[in-house]
Amino acid sequence: MSLPSAFDAGIVAALSALDAKSVKHVFFVACGGSLSIMYPAKFLLDQHAPLPSDVYNAAEFVARAPRVLDRNSLVILCSMTGTTKETTAAAEFARSKGAATIGLTVEPASPLAKAVDHVVGFEAPYTTGVPIDARDSNYSRIYQIVMGLVALTGGEDLTETLISSLAALQPAIDRAHAVFAPAFEDYAPRFAKEDVVYTVASGASYGAAYSFAICVLMEMQWINSQAIHANEFFHGPFEVLDKDRAFILLKGLDSTRPLEQRADEFLHRFGSAENILVLDAEKLDLSGIDPQFRGNVVPLIFFDTLWRFAYKIADLRKHEMLEARRYMKKISY
Ligand SMILES: O=P(O)(O)OC[C@H]1O[C@](O)(CO)[C@@H](O)[C@@H]1O
């Protein structure tokens, strides 16, 4: 089978060089925001192929040294900058075990790019401020890798369906901004005053909640946060819930939506609606995105739109989003 001509050229090169049928285990490896996209990537692979996979923080991957990592493994790594040293070390470690490696990065000359067998580029608006089309984002590229792999390993070939869905994603994101804008306007003044804001999600959307909690609220706004899995919520975290506690709940469209729905009902039973910001994907116009992929692309819509909310909070707190860091990239660690 051949991959669609609209597939990213780097992905076509990487997957064509791979003896796909020999791949017995896939590892998704990265740190921080780049790690957050690995959860939905694994979710997509789990849905479409009987291929075992794991998601690892890059340092943990090297320290744990899974015994199953060998020449029949495919290790997919991501570092936007390509300079996160743990991720480069993980690529080198994977190659030392004979595994095939694919690295996603925006910097083709970066240390990560040099450490992997194949480089896949993507675009990111967050540090440059230059808007992109979501079809060129990290989500889009890793989904192409996953669905390409599914097709090449004998699974259903949904690559064309994926490509046409990704082409419809940016207009869907643009429409979503308008849908969520009134809620962001309403909630931002209250959330800007909070010391703690939790984010809750499950399934394909968990990664979006994770990155919003650790990279945006904590890293960029110094607001204490934690991403809580929508069902784990009932296994401890719900004890902190009262009328004053602030939560963001992501309700996606994947098969785990009932978990998020149950959390929604409990949050509104004991919390107060004005402190529970719910982003519900059922309110979105997802025309052009195939129903099979709607649950998978919704987290990118959540994440992209939540940035607008974060900038509103940043303005109200007078705390600059990307510059006001104390440690990251400012000191050695
Ligand atoms: O490896 P990357 O994707 O360049 O990430 C570098 C840093 O950027 C973030 O993803 C967001 O600032 C951090 O979590 C991470 O430490």
C-alpha cells in the first residue's frame, strides 16, 4: 500500500524506510508539552491496531530501560525545540538498543533531529506567535504517523480520511474560538484570582488537560494545578471539591466521554457552576471532520482555544505568558 500524497514528506520517508510488519512495540517518548501529545497518539493507536505501546517521560524511559525495547521497537519522540536533553538522550538510548526512531521537531538542525533515524517537522505558533494551520501541528503529524503505521501493519487504511479531516481542522478551531469566547470572558476574571485551578479530562483529551495544567497554568501563570483523570477524580481528588474550588472540565467526543459526564454531574452537584468551566465538544461545529476522528482532534481544539483563555488570565494577572519564567531556560538544571 502507498501513503496518500498529501501525507507529510518526512512521514512518508520515515514510514517507507521502516519494516512496519516487524514492529512489535511502539514507544511514545517526550517531556512536558511534547509528552502531552503522546497520550492522544497512543489512544489513536489503541483504537486502530493490536500493537502494544507505552507513553514515557524521556528521562523515565532511559532510567527504566524497558526490557521489551529492542530492534523490533519503534520509538516516536517529540521535542518542539529539539533541545530538550532528556529527549535527545532517550533517542540515543533507543538507537543503542537497535530500535527505529522517528523524531518530531520544528528544528531540523537540532540535537534531537541529529539523534534520530528520521526527522518529521511540524509548525508551532506558541513561541513564534505566527499563526499556523492545524494540519501542520504536532498533533496532525503524529496522527499521520500512527494511522500510516496502522495501514502499513495490515490495519484498516484510513489515511485519506484522516488527511481530509485534518484539512477541516483549522476552520473548526476558528469556529470553536467563537463558541467558547463568551465563557472565557465570563470565567477569566474569577479564575485569574484563583491560586489553584484543576483540569479534568479522560481518553484522547487527557493530554490537553495535562499540558494546560503543567505548561500553561503552572509554568506560564504560576497557578497551582493538576490534571485529574475524569475517573481518578472519584478516587481521591473529589474530596477537595466545594463551592469555591475552580475546575476546568474537558468533555470530548471519544469513547470515554461518559467518564467526563459523570465528573461533570458530580462537580455541579457539590461545586458551583461559576467556578466550573466546562468545554463541551458537543457544542462545536466539526463539519468536514470524519466522525471516526472527531474524538481524536477535539483535544487540539480544546488546547488551542484554551490558550485564548490563558492570555485573558495573563492580562488580568499582569503575568506575561512566555517571558515570566524564573527557571526554565534561564538557569541550568
Ligand atoms: O522538548 P520541547 O518540546 O522543546 O519542550 C521544552 C519545554 O517546553 C514545554 O513543553 C512548554 O514550555 C515544557 O514542558 C518543556 O520543558
